[in-house]
Amino acid sequence: MSIMSLISIDKLSKSVNEKEIIRRANVTMHEGEICAFIGPNGVGKTTLLKCLLGLVFPEQGSIKINNKILSESTRPEILKLIGAVIQFPPSISDMTISELFDEHYHYMQLKNSESYTGMLELLELNVPLTTKIKKLSLGMKQRLQLAIALSHRPKILILDEPFNGLDFDGIDLMKRIFTDLKKEGVCVVITSHSLSELENFVTSVVFMFNGETYEKKPVKDIVRAYSGGLKEYYKVLKMEGENIG
């Protein structure tokens, strides 16, 4: 049985402040896959995730989500297939947890507000729904974002540094949730600086450096080829990229 492609990035190029940071990227991701984008700061990992969410659009190339081209007109429909954990905008800091859920449920046309508490329990976030966002620690905000992101049962989960601010228990919980989602056929896309945390649960990685988006590699192949695992793979590709640059 063939595995369904959920994300297809085709010849995508994107510039920031007149500098091309993503150059003709080609990546396909499938259901039941956990794909990590890795690379030094400033190489375009977060920008690529923003492109996948339609927060910014590329100068060239295209993105297909569930076989539909992502555009201004298709974005509202496509976003209903996606859950995301990205940096909280300052504008929502005075909102309460309940208000944030209300806004999300309204957009996603969900009705069962009683599930708010259940989603918080899933992420082991034991705080009142009346708590304001600005009162939460970074780790609590990460848990809350994931709770909201999962509330509409998305086919795709996009995560920008989801382990920031989390302790060991929080990281372990999230990894277990991501692994369970993979088994359910969800496509999980993640960025993280912690290569050691990625190695034991992601299925594939894409290295980004100097504008280049390298070929996606299965983690099992990397571990087989490099005795130092993902860290050695990262160092080798970074050194090669520096020599080319």
C-alpha cells in the first residue's frame, strides 16, 4: 500500500532582507513521518515552516498540502488540516487560556468547549482556564500551544523548537505524543537545536545550510553510516557546506 504525500515543496526560493536564505528547495513528506529540519541559526528553518503555514509566501516555487496548492485563497481551508507550535505573538499575552481555545475552536468550527480541560490534561498542564497567557512560563506556553494545535485532530503538525523551556519530563511527554501521532498517520514537521533529542524519535532529517536544502535522509540510514549518529552527520555536512561556500 502506497504512503500518501501530505507536504510537497517544489523548487521553493525565499529571501529575507534581500538575502536568499532558501534556494530551490525540494522536499516531500508523508503521512506517518516525523521529519526534522536541522542546521545552524539563520539558515531558514523557521522561514520554511512559516511558508508551510502561509504566514509568508516564496518568491519562486510552490507548496502542496494534501495535494492542494497553498495560496492566499486556499490557505483558510488548508490550515484546518494543520496544527502548529510556533512562537506566541505578544498581542495575545493578555488573553486567557479559555479565550485562546475559544478563538481556535471558532476558527476550526469546533463546538465541544468541554474538551478544553481534556486537552490540557493530555499535556499535563494543570492550570485554570482563566489563567492569562502572560502568567505562563515558556514551558507551559509550549504545552498549551500543542494542546490547542491537537484539538482539531490535524493531519499535519508543524513544530518550531517545541522543546524550548521544557524540562526532561516535558520533553519526554511531547516525544511520546509525537510518536503516537506518527502511528496514527499524522505527518510531524519539527525544528530543534537538540540533535540528541531528535535522533531517537524522528524518522527523517533535512539539513539546511548556506541557502541549500539538502536531500531528505532517513535517520536509520544516518545512524548506520555515521558512528556518531545525527551529531556527526550534522558536523560533516556543515563542514562540507563551509568548504563549498
